[in-house]
Amino acid sequence: MYDVRSRDSNEFIDDAEILESLEEGRRLASDRTEVERILNRARECRGLTHREAAVLLFVDDEETLKRMYALAREIKERIYGRRIVMFAPLYLSDYCVNNCRYCGFHASNKTVRRKLSQEELREEVLALEALGHKRLLLEAGEDDRNCPLDYILECMHTIYSTKLRNGSIRRVNVDIAATTAENYRRLKEAGLGTYILFQETYHKPTYEFMHRGGPKASYEWHTEAMDRGMLEGGLDDVGIGALFGLYDWHYEVMGLLMHAEHLEAVAGVGPHTISFPRLLPAEGVDYSAYRLVSDRDFKHLIAVTRLAVPYTGMILTTRESAEFRRELLDIGMSQMSAGSCVGVGGYAHPGRTVPGETPQFHLADERRPEDVLKGLVRDGYLPSFCTACYRSGRTGDRFMPLAKSGEISNCCQPNAMLTFKEYLLDYADDELRALGEKMIDDELAGIARESRRNQTALYLKRLEAGERDLRF
């Protein structure tokens, strides 16, 4: 039944194939020769099949796991360098008609619901720009009556047109419910960056159990959304993910990798990003029946995913603690949120609460963006606010060959330096400015191509003179 090119989700996410792959992986994980073969293949940065990845999912000795972690970091840095892309989620509305058992927004949860007016949205954007953000991820519950697509499009226009001194939002990614090809076209025309949709769980019986009502209850409509978007709706870049903790994590990784293989086969472009949310407490949610993932297993599955899909951007959320996020950055993560708020209207009025209103989930890392950046720099990472690829047309099938070959680093590294320099000039305190300037000097010296190094140095001088938004 397994057919990677089929648009039927029950065929490209084939339960029998997943179970067979996992059984074979469990058996071969004790074969040291086979494990070495797979690790050597991963080292070539060409990726792994889901069957090869299944073997690594069952590796359990600490020495081999450490080698996998080191290799995941090596692969990420070979393609993207030490840069970490920064973004912030922005919740537009918590109205929702779905009854997802794991989510604080579920329709049966008797909480106060609201959505941002355009004036409130402008306040949120100004607050985010004052924090230095350039890239947003829009979030909203599914409710066509209270939060129709026209509202999302209006919000995108408001965001792009709201400026604060040198601040502006340059890329708007959107995480909203699965929709029609026509709606994907409209999002693209409005300036969509990446369309992101989490599968939640690839295990169909669990999916149907978790989604008790509402449009999201259809496994097929949800799982086939990226096909509609890319093959009919004109989307270039899409992001996928699973909510780890709903079902067995080995199974979910297989589903993610098979989904990535499918998109590559039918659209010629795999996922631009893969996100790794882990189930956390939310109001009105009973967690007794879930399969929560330990830190050790979570780290394991992230490393395997980096080895299997080396080209993808891997997103780390504020669901994880500051200490654990630092550990996960060392095994191949390439994007992270900072200073996140997961309720409606929390940036412009931090600390203000609305009686009866609850966030979608509770955060584990509540540090200010500036403190996150200081931690990154001290650990040797280069914060990036870059949006150049999207605005220069390096998306979809124009981006992926550059990522797979590692050539994208010739843009990523200098663009990260330029956007971080903007941040240091416009937003940083003295401590971060001193840390950041030293890092930029070191990174500049490390650019191998002399012409690119000289041009980057010139752009840095122009930024100091007051120009903004210079990019390769």
C-alpha cells in the first residue's frame, strides 16, 4: 500500500510500513556494522531514508548516542553555520470550534475568548518591533465565524505596514488550520513566508481519538493540506511537525520523515522547517492517558531527525526550559523563539491578565529576548534576524539545492551578521553590544571568500552610518 507519490494520506503515511520499519529498526539497532554504515551515510549530508532512521531510533548505548549528537551538530553547522534564526509567535485569536483533547483552546473549555482588533494588533507589532523582532509566526484557533481568512489577511497587511523607527516585520509565517487551495493562494499573495501546520500525531487512531469534533477531526483533510498548498495553492515553503507526547515517539518520527519524503517526491521540495513541540500542561486538559516524552528520548529523536533531513530548518520552542534548550541547540537546532507570549495580546501589555482567559499552554522559558541573545552569544552562537531568502526569491525549489549543497551558508552567515548588527545598534544594552561586536568581528574574519568578506565589512560600516536592511 505504501506509495510515496500518492496524494492519499493513508498511502504515503502507511501504518503497516511504519510498523514494519520500526520492527526492522529495532532488530538492526544491535548490528554495529549496519549502524556504522548509516552514520557514515548521514555524514555525507545527503539524508537518510525513514528505514535507515528507524535503526538509529533504537540505538541505546550512550557512546553511540554521543556520536550521533556530535554528528547532528556537525551537519547543521556544515549547512547553516553557528547561526540561530530568531522569531516570535503572535496569537491573533483564541476562538476555536475544534475539540482537541490536548489544547487549552478547545471549544469545550469554558474560557473567555477574544481576538485582536487591528488597533490592538498594531500595539502588539510595535511592542515586538521594540524587542527587535523581524520575523513573526501568526497563530489562531480555527473558527471561520470569528476568525475568517479575510481577518488573517487583514492582519498580515497591518503587520507589514506597521513600522517603529528602524523596526519592521519583514517576514510573516502563518500557522492556521488546514484550508483550501484557493485560500493558500490568497495567503501567498498577501506575503506569506512559510505556511506551518503541525500534524499533531501521525497515528490515525490516536488522531481521531484526540480530535473529538470540528473540521480538524478529519485526518485526511489535515494530513493532505500541504499537497493542496504546494501542488494547487502555489506555496513555496511549508513547515511540518508533530506534538510529541500524544503517541509513541518512534512512530511520530517515522510519520514526519515519510511526510518529508512524500513532499520531496510530489513537489520536488521537502519541508522548509520541522518543529518539535512537546506536550505541556494546559488548562482543562487531563494528561493521564498521554505518552509523555522524556528529555533523553526527546534529544534522541531530534538528533535522528537532523541526520535524516539535514537541509531543513529545525525549530525549538519555548515549551522547553532555558537549560534544556541550550542542550538541544548543540544537536542541530537552527531556529528558536524568544520572549514568547502564547496568549492573545500579551506583548503590548505584559503581565496584564483577562479574567477567565487562559493561554494555549504554559511556557517553560520566560526569558526576555535580550537575555536569550546573551546566552546564545556566550555559547558561541550567532543570533540571526535574517529574512533575506524569502525577500530575494530564494524559496522552494530555489532554496533547497543551496541548502542541500551547503552553499546557503554563503548567504546565511553574512546575513546573520548584518541583522544581528542592526539589533546591536538599535536595541542592545552595553553588555550585549560588547559581546555581539566581538562575535561579529570573529565571524567576519572567518568568512573564507575574500570578496564576500569585504562586502560584508562594507555593509557593516553602512549599518553603523544609519542604513538598514542590507542583505545578500
